[in-house]
Amino acid sequence: MKTVLFVLLDQFADWESAFLAPALRGGIMPGRPGSHAVRYATPGGVPVRSIGGMTLTPDCDTETLPDDCAGLILVGGMSWA
């Protein structure tokens, strides 16, 4: 199974991955298998806080991509400038 990496910065938009991550992991339709593993990464692998105040501890850092990485999702937010 391939992995999709969601890249998060401090002040990320917590709602942006809310529909895509479950669809990748669990499939689009009920009973249909998921197609990808999902992992969350931050620069340096440090916890980040969303615009809504949720703190997230990442699975990994952004320095090294997993060997099975099928794609990157850059989650929007207030820090991309």
C-alpha cells in the first residue's frame, strides 16, 4: 500500500484534510477498501497547532520522504507565505 503524506505547518487549516484523509484510508464507498496509508509530517517533526487550536503530533518530519510515498498534500494555513 502506498503512503500519502500530509504536510502541516503551524497554524494549518485543520478542516482541509478532513474529507480527503478518510477517503484515502477507508475508501470512498462503504465496504470498499482504502487505497493508501496516510501520514502527517511537519518541518523538523515537531508538533504544530491548527488555526482552530488543535495540536497535532506528526508521524514524521518533512526531511525524508517514505520509500512508498505516492504523493504530498500541502495543507493550507497561515504560515505558507
